Amino acid sequence: MSAKAHLDPLIKNHVTVLGPADAERTMVFVHGFGTDQTAWREVQAAFTAGCRIVLLDNVGGGSTPPEAFVQHHYLNLHRYAADLLDVCEALQIRNAVLVGHSVGAMISVLASLRQPERFSRLVLIGASPRYLNDTDYHGGFSKEDLNGLYSAMETSYAEWADQFAPAVMRNADRPGLSQHFAASIKSIPQERALTVLYSIFQSDHRADVKKVRHPTLLIHANEDLAVPLGVAHYLHQSIAGSQLAVVDATGHLPHISAPAAVVQAMQGFVAA
């Protein structure tokens, strides 16, 4: 990777900026595992006319420089949050609406706690502070579940992706959604994907979400295999003053499978 890519977060995170440069409101979108900034295409389009839109790819995914992914730097979510803040600094972002999906939601939470002045509101879609079950907490996965997942990825990565994608995406009547998601996952090298998923599934940010003070909208599909609805209620109780919108959608990626429902849930909150 060139020295410029090392220094310039806009290259490192393949940043795209859309909408009017003089817009009063900025929105920053952070994607989840197996997708990239294009996952926001239909949602961000609803806000482009009146907002400056900032899209980025998390390092290790999308069109980020392959050399940017140094494995030992990305064993937890904190480096991703630092990358996000570097992008915000490069673009001189203040008081933005920060929108994150899945792991992107927790990356957003961590960034907002480190530099709260950068953001005015948080929209967290399909968020989870911990995926692993614990005493009095149901995250959706047991240790055996995760060990089996890692083993399947190591044994036959392509076959695992082809099974994982439809289970998470759902919407069996629209197989193209799952096929596209599977192809996106398989575009990530196996070892890198294992590292990223490990950093996600072994994380525990329950203490962090309780520190959030930004106005927060939680959006959750009414059927999500990856994140049980109980996790959304846990977050709603943990984040003071948060709003919870359970949208009519199935699967863990409602911004892709049901973008109109997600936009409808967001509009009043973003405009406030």
C-alpha cells in the first residue's frame, strides 16, 4: 500500500461523499459484516437531496486497499472505530447523524463515546452488544454454535457462505438477495473473514452501550435470526432515552430487504 493510503483515511476506507456540500446536516453510514457501502444504496438515496452523505467501507471489506488490513490491529472493534473517527476528522465532520448496521452499529457506538462532538444522533440497525449467550442474557449464540461456525468456515468457506447468507438474509422468495450477499462474503479472503467474525462474535460491549447519551433510534426487523428481538429490547433499556422501531421485515439486513420500512422509521428521527 502506498504511503498516501497509510496516511489518508479517505483512501483507506474508500470514502464516498454525496449530496450538497453546503447541506446543514451530514449523515455517516457504517455497514456490517459481509457487505460494503453499497448496502446503503436505497436508504441513503432517500436523504441525499437534503443531506451530505458520507459512505465508507470498513477496512478488510469492500474496495479498501487489501494491505490496510493488518490482522492483529483488527482483533476487536476499537480499531474500526478509530478508522471511522479518522474519516470524520479528514472531512471535518461535526454533529452528524451516524447510521450503523450490525457490527457497524457497535463501531458507531464506540466512536460516539470517544468523540461525542462528532455526532448528534445515532441510528443503530440490527445492533447487538454481545452475540454470545451469558447468564440472564440471550445473545443468540452458544459457544458450541460459534465453534461450529468457525469450523465450517475453515472446512469449506464457499459452502459455508452459501448456507450462511440465506439463513441471515431470509426472504426466500427473493433468492437474489441471498445470492448477492453470499458473493459479497466470498469476495473477502477466508482468513480475513475469520478474523473479522471472531472480532464480532467475541466482543462484549454491554457496558459501553450503557454510556451512550446521544439521542438513539434502534431499528430491528421483527424476525432476525442473527440478533433476537430480546437484544433490541435490552439495548432499548440500556440506552437512556432511546427509541425502538420494530419494522415489518425479515432477516438481519432490513436496509437491503425492506429499505422503505427502514427509511420510514428513520425520517422523523433524522429530521428532528
